[in-house]
Amino acid sequence: MSSEIKNVLLIGASGNLGPSILSEFLSSPFTITVLSRQESKSTFPPGVKVIKADYSSASTLTPAFKGQDAVISIVGGTALGDQEKFIDAAIAAGVKRFLPSEFGSNTPDDRVRSIVPVFAAKKSAVDYLKGKEKEISWTSLITGPFFDWGIKVGFLGFNLSSKTSTLIDNGNAPFSGTNLSQIGRALIAILSPAHFSSTSNQYVYVSSFTVTQRDILSVIEKVDGEKWTVKNVESKQLIEDGNRRLKEGDFTAITDLIRAAAFGEQGLGDNRPSGLWNEKLGLEREELEETVRSVLGGKLVGGKE
């Protein structure tokens, strides 16, 4: 199979991650097309080619995949169940590489999926791709939590407005996380001629930082110039409460389950044992304090808005 990739289709280029990936690709040598549902109201930068499609079957999707060399799925939620249709359509259209929606926790690890059952859908997509390797190659990119986004919105346990940090199991477990723009650069590297073959049919792990919540707190307090209020929660309690809420139909509990797996004392968020690809992919080293300063934007320094 030729390693030359020119045309790349992004599925689900809105949401939290999609715009950053799209932005990086728009500055790359690749020709980018965005695929979205017919009923979608999402908007994209001027000049971006957008194809609206019916996601109901592979046959309705195949025309949109024609002429594409690689397809990157960035879908989430219930759309994860559409990925087998995407894969079948990609195969029918002659696509060379399919990258399923991953971009987060270490879903190949049985222990992670036991805590966050919804991750089974991501594992299922990869298993389906493994059965199609004679027809299409795949790469599944695991990044850990979105690092800069996670600080900004509080997912990593830091409330920027109240200056409160919520540490899981005292915040001492290392975890790997990746800035949004670094995820885009990693995808570009994977599809480049230099790495297309070596990344074929396997999980690829990248990370901006492998740190603890306490490491982050220390840098935030340095940048802010003030001590923050610290709260502690136990991962076991988050898992227990999360499972109860899920049974009651409260799907917001998934966030707490993911946090328990990523930051808990079991260390399941540390992706270094799986082998990070940063150096092999030629990704530039990032600085933790620089990222924190960028997120805070100087607004919290000295407690002044």
C-alpha cells in the first residue's frame, strides 16, 4: 500500500477537540475535507470544504469517502456506534488509513474499561479494524486527557474561578495528558511519509506531560502567586457513586468515572509503560509552566482579573 497521503477527511471536526485538529491540518500539506451530519448546525472556517452526509449506512457514506486517502474519526457519544459504518464506507471507497475516535484514556487496558464501561465502544471499533487489515490499515491515537482544555474547564480538578483544586487520592498518581494542538500535530506526523508505515495497525501513545495533580497545583500556585484551597476525594468513592448514577440514567457520571481511572491511585493514567511515540514522531517538547500560563492568560496572577 502506498504511503503517500494527500487527502484527509475529518469526521466530527467540531466539539472540544475537532477545531484544534482542523486548525493544525489547515497549516499542513494535506488537503482537508470535513464530514458532518446532514442536520448538523456546526460551522467551520471560511474555505474549508464541508460534506453533509446521511450516517445511516455505509452505502450512504461511501460517496463522501471517495478520493480520500485517510479518514480521521473524532466523533463522540452515541456516534461512536457509527464507526463500523464509517470503516465499511472507507473500505468501499478505497481509503488507505482509518483512525478511529480514541484521543483519551488507555482503552486497550481491561482495568480502564472495567471502570469506564462506555469505552467498550472504542475497543470494539479497533477490534473491527483488526479484522479488516487486509483491506485497510488503521492507527489508534491515545493521548490521555486533553491537558490544556482540562485545566481550563476544570476536568483536571482545578476550578480557576474559585481557586479550588480537587485532588483524587491526594493527587499523587502520575498521569499522561496532551495539549489539543499537540494531538493535531501527532496526527499529521502519523500520516506523513516518514511514519505512515511504522504507525500502521497499532496503538500510538503521545503525551505533552506525565505529571501528578499536585505537580500541576504547584505550577498553578506559582503562576497565580496565591495558595489554593485543596479538597481531596477518593477514586473508590467516585467509582461507586458513578456506577450508581449510571444505573439511574445519569450519564454525566461518565466524567467522574474517567477522572477516577485517569487520576486514581492505581496509576492507570500513566501511559509511559505503553511506550510514548513523541520522539519517534518528531514532536517538540512542551513546557508545563508555559502551558499553565497560556491557559490562565495572566488573568489570575495576583488574584486580579
